[in-house]
Amino acid sequence: MLSMLFMAKKRKRTLEEAIHLIQQGDAALQNEIIDSYKPFIAKTVSSVCKRYIHESDDEFSIGLIAFNEAIQKYSSEKGSSLISFAEVLIKRRVIDYIRQQAKYQDLSVDFTYSFIDDEEQQAGMIVENERSIDEFKKKTEEELRREEIIRFTAFLREFELSFQDLLEQSPKHADARKNAMIVAKKLTDNEELKQILLDKKRLPIKKLEKEVSISRKTIERNRKYIIAIALVLIGDYIYLKDYIKGVLET
């Protein structure tokens, strides 16, 4: 069965069909897919931990659970492949696990450093350990942001858009950007309008203007920006969504 799933020309379609069957309850196929992707899971976890990962490692188990979560949550409408979505989710879950472990280490710090008599030296080692953890988290999150932007850039190309378009077409005033985001949110909250955008790769301006108190002229002027924001809201773009959420809540 797997040999059929991974035929070069039909890989994406057949893999999506397999995921659909799994989401409908095909447990045998689910186990088969997970087993075949164990090397991918180990490699992804290893890229976060910066060391070789064995299947007996706790981090690998976290990655396995995250991959299964990705299978259950995946939707082709969100603008990324299962593999891209799973990679982001695995890395996120492993980072969360490392953070949690760091908290436990902080709680047991007296035991960890009890062999050092000098209190000042103990404090220095604790600070250095916390600094290393913070630096690791910072670098890993920067990597995830870069990967997210790469995925989003590829999604934009399907709509004949680029980041350069966003720089040039982004509304100059904060209020105008917020209004454009509100329009994008209205669009994504409406299943009919969202499907038109995804299927026809265009903004359904005539239908959309009935849903918002913003003029057609304004919508047309900010068309590219609204499409881009809508795609962020539709897809699995954690960091980009945080930015939008911050603007909408101000």
C-alpha cells in the first residue's frame, strides 16, 4: 500500500487521501503511515535537540505524538503540505517539552548544585544555565519563524503575490491596516467567502463589501494586503498570527 502512496507524480494527492481515511478512523493505515515516517520524526526532533535521537528517547516520543496530532489536524486548505505542518508542530511540541523540563530543573536546583560549596559560584552556574536555555529557545524560535515565512511565501505565490507586494501595498496608516485586517477576519469567518478565495485565488469583493462597513474602493485599494492577511488567518502561521492578533486587540 505504501508503495502506491509514494509514487512521485501522485504523492501529494494519495497522501492526502490516506490522511482523509485516517481522519475517518482507519487505525491500521494510521499506524502504517506513522511507522514509515519515523526517520523523518527523529530527524526533526534531532534538529531541535542538536543531537542524535534514538526511538527510546523521551523527545522522540514527544515527536511521535506531535506527528500523530498533525495527521489528525491537517487540512490541505491551510496552504501547506502534511510534512511542513508536521515539522512545525513537532518542533513546537519538543520546545514546549524542553521548557517544561527546564522548569523542573529550576525547582530542583539545590540538588543539582549541592556539591558546590561556594554560594556565589552556585549562583553563577545557575544564571549561566538559565542563559543557555534562553539562548537555545531564542535560536530555535528564530528558526521556526524563518521556516514559517518560507512556507507563507510559497503559499503567497499560489495567489501571484510576494512579500515585496506586501511591502508596497501595505496601508501606510495603522488604522487603515487594522481595518484591512478586520475585513480579512470577516472573510475567513465566512465559509463561502473563504472557499471562493481558496478556489479562485481572488478576493470576492462584491460579496465581501456586504459583510463589512468599509467601502468597495478601500477594499480594492488594499486587495493584496487583505488577501495576504486572510491567508495567514487560514493557515498554520503561529508567529504571523500573533502579530495580527496584537494589532486587532489594540
